[in-house]
Amino acid sequence: VLEIIANSVANILNQTFIRRPQWAPAAELSLLIFAGLFVTFALSGLKSGTGTIITLMLLLGYGIVGAILYLSSYIWLRVTPPMLLLVAGYLLITFSRIFIKKNAKIKIEVNKDAGSLTDLNKADYKPGHVHAPGVVESPDNVYSGDMEDGLIDFGARTSLGHYKLISEIGRGAIGIVYKGQDRKTHRVVAIKAINLSTFDAEIVNDVRNRFFKVAESARLFSHPNIVTIYDYGEDNDLIYIAMEYLEGQDLDQYTKKGYICPVRETLRMIGSVADALDYAHRKNLVHQDIKPSNIIKISKTGHVKITDFGIVQTPSYMSPEQVSGKMIDGRSDIFSLGVVLFEMVTGEKPFTGEDMTSLMLNITKERHASPKVINQKIPHIVEKIINKALEKDLDKRYQKAGQMAGHLKQVVAKMDELLAGKMSTKNKYPG
């Protein structure tokens, strides 16, 4: 106590008082606003390591500024509030990232426990090329190689329900796609069969119910860009869907650099897919697995058709709300279609990651690269369409797939108009 009194007396005698200059409140408010803006708009977009380093540097900077002003001039600047805001914001964002990672891990584990539900969409596997169910290669397309070892043995089946099995089109870990014929109508069909014995007992009923619910809804569809579902059923441990038999190839081949389609052709196909999704959404069915290998380009006509209304979305094409485990609607399909469009005009995926967790974190937090930077031939309006489809904020994304389809069709029409004008000029002034 005596020491405190002595110091106080010394300060009075030396006229060394703590000061609060007029500019102090404004400076404190500026520091607080800066901290708030950093936490709100910058920190959430930074990678964990970078965000931690910058936050620590800001905390250190605030502390040093406050200490220097006090020790050198006895100026008291309240730096504690912005420092507390930085710490609180950092902790909040860190915990939210941990939650997302945990959620991603849960999704991965669910897929594993479900006998890998995403493998439902690998039943289209063929060496040398990826096919969607119901699709066979055109005669001019060839492939070579043996089927993977260790796949599920369905036995030497010759029939499934009232369908005669003609040949195997492709297979995956838990499913096989057959070319078959309806014994009653003699119609040739593609049959996708899923082996329920590959799933854990506690989820078999959920898988079966979801499979049949989707099949029943899709069976009622009548749209030129959606594969026709004829029938579905169960035969012992196999559940199956009989669908339209198509000859063509999926769009996966057009997502590789050096093989991407002309922009106009890509917009035409994606516009048709958006039309089909709009139709499905109005029928209250979300596809949940929009990706290039589930979109088929018919060999003879060039038209495209959607197949495989999904049970679980393929990770690279998931929407932020799917990653976060939220309820989804048609806007989730729009995001997935935006990913497909990005991939088809650039030859690259908009979101990647070293592992599943980092991929899902990038989908929810990171902004995609500019497609026009990757491919300068992309018109600005197409980049805007992609950006709107890939909005992480649901309210800023296209609200209806039909809106996206309309914009794509307008761009195609404008491109045709410009091309027709050039051709007319060329014919009018040849040479």
C-alpha cells in the first residue's frame, strides 16, 4: 500500500498522468470496426493456418500499439474490446469449421456403413469408359480390358422379375446394369439391380424405401430430357429398376481438357438438363445426384437425358447445404448443375480437396475460380450464369432451374443470331 501511495505521489509531483486525448474514442471505434470487418468478411474465407497467423498478428499489433502509447505518452487507448472481438470471432469460425469437418466425417462413415451408397451410381462401370445406367456404347465406340476383380457376384442370372436378362452392360461394387427384355411386351430395357445384402441390416429398409420412392416418382415423369422408367421391383435380395434403353455416351468425356465441347453445344445440353430439372422439381422430386455421368447424350439425335435420380450425392457435385446436412430443395440440383457447367467449359472442377474433409470445406467456404480465367473463350454472360448457379447463399442462387434454362437458351439464341449475321455478311460479300 505504501508503495502504491508513493508511486501516486511521485506521479503527481512529476505531472505524469494517464491521458485520454480527444482522438482516442474515434481511434478505438476504428480499431473495433476494423476487427469486426476482418472477422466478418476476411477470416471466414481464409484457410485455417493463414487465418490463425493473421489473427495472432492483429492481436499482437493491437497490444503493442496500446502498450507503446501508454509507456511513451501515458495515453490510454482501449484496445481490449477489438482484441476480444478478434478472439471471439476466431473461436466461432474455428468451431464452425470443426463442426463441418465432423459432419463431413459422419457423411463418409454413413456411406461406408451403407455399403457405400455412392456406389449405387457406379453400377454403370465399364472398363475404359463410364456409363450411366441404361446406356450402351454406340457401335463405333470400342473398349478393352477385364472387369474388376472382387466385385459382388450376382450369380449366373437369366431373369429378374418378368424380365429376361440378355447381357451385362456394366457393374460396380453393389450393383449391375443389364440389357434385358420384358417377357410380356418384348420391349428391350436397361435394368439396374442393387444387391441389398451388401448393406447393413439396420439401413436395408431405408435404402429399399428410398429406392422405390424415387422409382415411383420418376416412373410418372414424361419429359424428353428424362430417361423413362417402366417398372421397378424386388427379386430375392435384388431391387431393380427397368428403364429406357439408350444408345449414347454420358457427358463425363466432355469434362477433360482437350475434349470439351464448343461453348454453344455445352450451353444447349445444360439448358436441356435445366429444363428437365425444372420439370422434376415442379413434381416435387429433387434429383440429388446431378453429375456428368448421369447425363446421357443420345448418339443419333444429340439430345440429352437425365438418369439415376440419386440416393446420395457424389461428393464433388454436392451443394453447400448438402455438405452441412441441411434440408435440400431444387436449388441444390441447380448448384450441382453449375458444377457440371463449370467443368464442361473449363475442363476443371470448381472445388477440389486433398481428402473428403477438405473438399467439403472448400464447397462450403471457398469461392470457385473464375471460369473465364481458365478458358478465355467463355463469354462474360456465361461466367455470370455459372457464378449465380454456384452461389453458396441460397437466396442469391437461381431459385428455379427454369430460370437458369431460360438464360442459357437466350445465350444460345444470341450466339446463333451472331453466327447467322456473320454468314449473311460472308455470303453478301464473298472473298
